[in-house]
Amino acid sequence: MSRPSVSTPRDTLSLLDPVETPVSESDLPKGTEPPVPRTLVEPHLPALWAGHNSAASSPQERAFDYAEHEGALILLTGYQTPTVIRRRGQSRLTAWLAGRKVRNPDAVAANALQAAQAQHAELPGQDIAVGIVADTATQILALDQQIWHTFRAHPQAHIIESLPGMGPILGAEFIVSAGDLAAYPDSGHLASAAGFVPVPRDSGRRTGNLHRPKRYSRRLRRVSYLSAQTSIVRDGPNRDYYLKKRRDGCKHIQAVIALARRRVNVLWALLRDGGLFTLPPPTAHAA
């Protein structure tokens, strides 16, 4: 039986569902066991993606997105309060960050110092909180590294990570949520498991009555959606397809869902053939 694809704004509307929907039991093929240990990945992924703002003081929360900025977490392992950051100064703070291989240490130090200048109040129990913040930031960084090494040990990790928008964290969550990829006969079944295939509810002569499915893996859908949304930041085929859907009349969420559905086809084909995703070489335009 052929599976409908997402091709029009109407089709996409039938799939709209908040990505933050709580994870429930999925409708995955039975007997699948994820190659990445669930006990390692599952308890920690929600905290990683929800953000690490609980490990930050007020000015730094406004200056950094701790869910996306590893340099900010590294900063918290050594400097947790505005007073200490101001006392350290930008030049020494930059050197300290550079010694720990933080990307763009100048910008991180400047943002931290600017945020520290905005707060001079000291709160009761701050000295105790400093140690908790430092320990939490250290544990998060160690957990990131543990997930990274576990994911990289998977034989298909390099294939998954070659797809734009797929990093070690999302890649590990994809392996856990999808299970044994050999259990999916084609890309349509994988897309159906992620909730990207509208369910027809035809009756008699009424056809084309598509609805959002009720049984699917919320976690697999979330991974596909987030990776697709990340991939449109940079120029390339993902962004081109997203902009095409926007020109066709799709809203942002509809266009991202349509892109996520298309990327499922691409990723499944890459995993089947054992190939890497490569961008086509730029074509020379005649003058």
C-alpha cells in the first residue's frame, strides 16, 4: 500500500503537532533494540535540550543560550558570579577560555563581562550556589562527552552525522528512538513512525480526507523536526527546499515538517546504501 507524502500546505496542516508533546509509547516495529544504550541517553536528553539555565546566574542567563553554547558552560566551571567575572577582566577571561579551546573566546568573554556589569547585587546563599553551579556545569559537559563517544562508536554514526542538522546529541536520540533501522522496509515506514504520513479517513465516495496520525513516536518526530529546523540556517538544498515551500504558501512550521519528511527519505537511503551526504559542487554561471 502506497503511503501519502507531504506535498501541499493542506497535507502539512494534518500533521501539525507541538514538537514538545510529551513522549509516549511509540508505534515502532516490535522487537527493535536501540544500539545506543537507553540507560545512558534517555534520562538526560530532555535536560540537555530544555536548556541548562538552572546552572546559571541571572545575568548569564540573559547573555547565553546554555542549551546551545558549550563555551558558556565551560565558563561556569570556573567563574559563576558577576563579581568574579568583573574582577577577572576581559583579557584574562579570554585567555582562560582560549586555553580550554572555547570557540570565539573573545565574544564569550565580552558577553559575560557585559552581563556581569548589569548585576551588582549579592544574594543570600550565593557562596553555596557557586559550588552547585560549577558541579552542575561540569557534569553536563562530562555527559555531553559520554554521549558523544557512545554515539561515535555506532557503525552508522558517520552517516547520520553527515546529514546537515544532525549532531552527536540528535544523532544519539535518533538511534534510540528509531531502534533497529533494518525493521523499516522503506523510508515511508520510517516517516510513518515519526508521524509524518497523514492517515486517510475516507468513507464511501469521500476521498482525500487526511488526518494527523495518533500513534507515532513523539521522540522520533521531535528529532526529525529539530534537525530539519537546524539545517535551514545555512545555504544548501535544505534551505532551498524550505524556501520553496514558503513560496508555495506554507507557514514556517508547515515548511519545516515538509522538509523533515523529505529528509527522512534521504537519511533512510544513505543508511541503506552506506553513503555519506555530500553537497553538489557549485555550478559555474555563464557571464
